Amino acid sequence: MAKASPQEQRKLLTLAERDADVARAEQAEQRVWQHPDLPVREQRLAEAAEAAVAADSRVNDVQSRLAASEAAVAKVQAHRDKDQRQLDAGAGTAQDLMALSHELQTLGDRQNALEEEELVIMEELEDAQSGAAEATQERDASQAHLEALRAELTEEAAARAEELRTAHAARAACAQDIEPTLLALYDKARARRGVGAARLYHGVSEGSGLKLAPGDLQEIKNAADDDVVYCPDSGALLVRDPEWMG
């Protein structure tokens, strides 16, 4: 059975506290980026960005339709101008001139219809551009909100990382003050079950939170003060003191 003085064994309780501090600091650091608002804001930005792209696409589509409409109007206008010049010149037979006059009337009606369609498309473009501006504003606002939260979390993560470094340093300093063989036993027990050492307090192992069986308790009480004993349930080194034995 391994041996260590009661005073040396009691140092393990302080080491266990330092390890608990490290564990808490690690958990706090991990929780930083588990902030519940982070995925919410990321989703909002993704949706806003998608809406902005769709709004810009609509503007481009309407602009293309407007350009096509303007080209159609210009084509009809060019045809009318050509016919009007020919009619004004009086070239051709009376029947030809009558046909030109009829065609001018038809082209005029066609141009009027195209220009009305063009006005509708222009109104649609104005609406699309307004929607795109709103979508862009919403996307930029979502981006700003997300960046603000990320900046806040980055600052908090840095603080938690510093706390973790401090906890590790305190743990290392405490471990240096413990006899190497005993420290190795502690580390081995902690690696197995997560608890390296705990008090035996009035028959209860604080490593497991359970009251020891009478036979196990009596065996531990019969052990020498410098014997290293273990919790039968948690596997942690049990630190004893006459005041705690009861």
C-alpha cells in the first residue's frame, strides 16, 4: 500500500479544488460560443442576405424587361418616322399613300400600347428598387447585430481564456508542492473517474457522495494514518482526518 503523511495527503484536497477551478473555467470558456443568440442572429443574417439577393435579382429582371420595352418602342418609332417621311414626300401612288397612312395609324396604336406597358414596368422597377433598398438595409442591420455579438463574445472569450490560464497556473503551483509519487496516484485516479481526491467525512465519501459500507469504512479506519486509501465507489484517494471520522 502506498504511503504519504496525513499532511501531504491533505494537500490533495487543495489540488482537487484547483482542478475543480480549471474544470469550471474550461466550461465557462466553452459556453461563450454557445450563446443562444448567436445561431439566431446567424440565421437572421442568412435569411436577410438571401432576401437581398432575391430583391437585387428582381431589380435586374425588371430592368431587362424595361430595356426590352424601350427597344420595342424605339423600333416602332423608327418605323413610324420612316413611313411619315415617305408620306410627307408624297412618293408613290394614291393607294400606296393610303396604305402608309393606315400603317401609321396602326403603328401609333402599337406604340401607345407599348408605352403604356413601359410605364407599368417603370412603376414595377421603382417598387423593386425600393424593396431592394429595404432588403439591403435589413441585411446590413443583421450583419451589424451579428458582428456586435461576435465582438462581445470574442471579448468575453478572451477573459475566460485568461481565467483558464490563471486556473492552470494555480493548479501547477499547487501540484509542485506535492510529493511526486502521491501526485502520480492522484492524477491516475482522476484520469480514471474524474475525481482525484476527496474527504472521508463522517462515513461519507465526498468523491461519490455515498456512505461507505460498514466493512469498507472499518477497513479504512483500521488503516495507518500514512496509508493511502481509496474510495471503493469513485476510486478517488480518500483523505482522512480524526475530526472528520466521527
